[in-house]
Amino acid sequence: GYLAPMTEAIPEAVRMGYHICYGTWGGWPMTEVEDIGFCVRLANALAANTPRCVDFFHLPAMRDAGDAFFRPLNDLNVGEAKIFLGLELADGVAAMVRRARSAHKFLPDFGVAHYCGYGRDEPARVRELLADLVAGADQIAAG
């Protein structure tokens, strides 16, 4: 009820999506979560209650995310919206790829992203993180 009315003024020609966050103000993350279930429930509710097309959702992962963490993706019901999983968590390409392999068991098609955004990272490190994101995405796409 709070967000949906704000989307009505966005023209359909403009891609619109939601970034769902665990909260990173003051440190990563503000709350440890057991699984991605809350994000899935929130994405489902937003998709069902947004009056215009939702083009994408960004859902973050945790560093230790494995099969149990991603299992709630089975319940994702967001229509044609593209899902971007925040799998790049500044801990290297191998960890990102490991998380992607677990997520693929429950959601076969998704894009990859940084867990939140690069605005709170050290500026000197952003190029390295972007390079990890590209390298990880290439490995994930190659299978």
C-alpha cells in the first residue's frame, strides 16, 4: 500500500524494479538472515500489489548462502520480472560462483549483481569488485 501508488506515475517505457535489502547502514548486514524467504515473500507481495509492470527485483544473498538459504526461491511468484541475485559480496569470484550454483538449483534463470550497491565500498576497490562481478558472471554463464 505504501510503495504501489508511487509507481503509478512511472511511464511504462521506464524500466522499474525493486531492490530488497537487509540493511547495510553502519555495517554489513544489519541483520543476519537464515534464508532468502523474507525477500521472496516481499517480492511476491510487491509484484502482486504494484499497479504497473515490475521489470526486475534485486534480492541479496549472504556470504554463507547455500542450498538451504536459496530454497525459498521455489516460492517466488513475480510474473515476468527478471531476478538479479546479489551474489558478489566482496569475497572473491569462487565464493560468488559457489552461491550461484546453489541458487540455480531453485531458480534456473537470474542475473547477478553486487549484494547492495557500490556506494558504501571504498572507491579504490570498486574496479576490483566490478572485475570480480564480470569474471563470476562469465564463469556462471559458462556453466
